[in-house]
Amino acid sequence: MAARLAHRAITNHKSKEVQLLGACCLSDIMRIFAPNPPYSHSQLKQIFNVFFTQLRGLADTSSPQFSRHYHLLESLTQVSTFLVLLEFPEEEQDKSVVRLFRLLFNLCKEDLSIRVEKYFVEIFGQFLKELEQISPALLDSMMINLVPPFVEANPAAFQLTCKVLQDFEMELERPIVQFVTDIMLGKEVESEIESRDKQLKLIYVLLVQQPQLLSATVMQLQQLMEVEDEEERLENITMFGDVFSSSGTKRTSPIYQQLFANLVKRCGDVSTDVRRLMAELLEDYLVNRVEFREHLSPWVNKLLIDRDDRVRKTAVHSLCQAGLIDPEILSPEILQNIAERSRDRREGVRQTALTGLAKLFKHHCSESWKLCRGLPIHAKRFSFIPRKLMSVLRSVNNQNSTQALIPFMDQLMDQVSPQSDPITSLSHVIHVRLRHPSPSLSIYLYSSYIHILR
């Protein structure tokens, strides 16, 4: 009976239903005779080809035959039938296992049942635990699901791969470390992940999803941030910047803390583009990475006085945006340093600082001014902003700079209540300024003053 079921008359029958029923019977025979199937090597090759073909039926969950396809998967998994592939000759063994892995990942889709996924993971685990060495091709069959365009093409395979990484971390750590190390050392790797963009994406995904897998590569990862080639260093730091901006990053991992401590040192990088990138990242890190504010504090003020005006401007903008979300981020010292940028030698930096200060004051203080209430504790640190504005106005001597301050005054003065005490101090400063006005400033301040006293 066992021999007849393996005959081509059954396995190659013109009826797909007969082929499926024959595969189910063959899986039961393999289960009964496990671990010594009653077939020759050539027969086993043919039988497993039948299994691979029939398992593709799992893709159509609406098919009337789906329950039989599921039975086939269940029968093959429960007694580890697929491990028979490891008895194949070495040159066939790896190809067969890789074929199986790719098949299962290709069968993944968003509506894959939990039971089917459970069996897929179990099959992967059976091989990963049994194999003495995971070949580059087999590792590649998993890693390829973590990089574009495969992630976009099959998000379910991405999620399943992440689960396999998590469940079989011990078995996968050594081959993954070797693979990533070869990438970082610039060695040629046997992989479809051949481009630098894909390789950086793979490192990104591993750091976000399973950072402990790369614990042994901390030194090499840190060196990626310090490579001599400026363009390459910027690409690497951009990747690390994305890692720590990701909401999925496992922040408790020791490798995460070590790499972040090294990343913030790039605020002092010799490359202007790198320092500007770090200035851009300030907002996200200060708002969403509370545990690392202490690491950033020494570098914040250095970015505000950076030798390049683009870095200073970006740092001012990032800090003001962060302060709108959480005022506690901006200490009195940082606020004063931002205010000093309102006198920066570069107009773009000055305007960014003035606009940022206006938005901070408007956001945190305007309601209290409207209602004639004292400022809440968190907002008192912003109370100096109107005085700072007037100080800047006194120092302005040219028409262009005066006109540039008008939008700032609009943001500030539109929120002033006619009944609030600050009107007195503001109007006093305005009158003082009008004693020695420039024409455009006099007209603007006078019209603003009349407007708020209506």
C-alpha cells in the first residue's frame, strides 16, 4: 500500500483532488513509520515535491479543500516529518530546506490563521534547533523578508520573521552576528541583500526588533558612526537616528543605551551635515526619549553656538518645537541661550529664534494673560520673552530688521488682554521706544498699541 501511494499514478494524477488525498495518505504513512520512512531517496524526493505542491493550497482559505490542506500541514508538523530532508545528500539538503522556508514565508498573508502560523513557526524551529550550522542561503531566506521591497510586498512575512527571530534567538544569534559583521567589514556576502541601502535597512530592523541579537557587534556598530568617509558616515548616522526615533525600539536593551551614548557624541562631529542632522533629531529625542535627556543636555548648548548658522538655526527650531510639547524640556539656561540667538549675526537664525520664542510665549502664557491670572509654574520660565523682544527692538537700527520683527509682534500682541497688567509695562516700553523711533517701527507699534487698548 505504501509503495502504491508513492507511485506516479497517484502523485501525478490529472485530478488535483486525487493528488491532495494521496498527499494526505502519504503524510499519514510517514507519521506511522517515523523516523524511518519506507521509501528510497528518489521516492522521498518525489514525495516531498508532492508535499510542497499541496501545501500551496493553504493560500486559499476559502477553498472547499482547505481543511485537507490544513490536515496535511498538521500531520507533517506533529511528527517533524520535514526533518527527513536533513537525511538528503549535502548538495540537496540545503536546497530542499531553503525551498521549504521560502514556501512557508510566501504563504504568509494578513489573514493567515493563528493555527497555521503556529505550525509554520514550529517547522522553522525544528530545523533551527536540529541544524549544526545554518547556511548563508537558509539565513538569507529569512533575512530577505526584513528589507525592501519584500517588506512592502508581504508585511505578514515580515511579522512572521520577527517572531522567528524572537522565539529562536539563541539558535540564530551566531549566524546573524557573522552575517552582519561581514557586512560592516565590507566583505562580500552570499545574499540577495547585496546593496548598501538594504544592508543598512537590515541592521535597522534588527536593532529595532531584536537588538540583543547584535550585542556582540557593539564595537563594530559604533565604528559605523565614525567611518572616515563623510557621505558614508552620514548615511550610517541617519540609520541610527531612525533606530532611536522608532516607537518599536526596545529601549531596555543594554546595546540600545551604549549606541545612543555614542550617537549623541556626533553632535560634535566635524561634518556640518552630521551636526545638522543631530540638531534635527533633538525634538524627537527630547520629547520621546525622556530617559536620555541627561545624555543630550551637554550637547544642546553646543549646537546652539555651533560655528555653522544652519546648525544653529536647526537647533533653535527643534528646541522651540520640543518646548511647545513639554515646557520642562527647556531649562532657564537653554531658554536664555535660545534668546541669545535673537541677536545672532545671521538673519535666518535671528528670525527662527524670535518666532520660536513668540510661539512658546503665546502657547504657554497667553491664556493666563487673557484671564488676568498669574502664570502657572511651568510657564514662568517664559515670562522674560516680552522684555527680550523689546530689548531686541531697541538694538534694531535698520528698516529690514524692523520689518522682520513685525510678525513676531503680531503673534505676541494679538494675545494681550486690554485689562491685563502687562499692558502697562508693554505700553511703557513702546512709548520709550517711540521717543527714538524709526518711521516704520513707530507706525507699527503705535497701531498695535491702539489696537490692544480698544
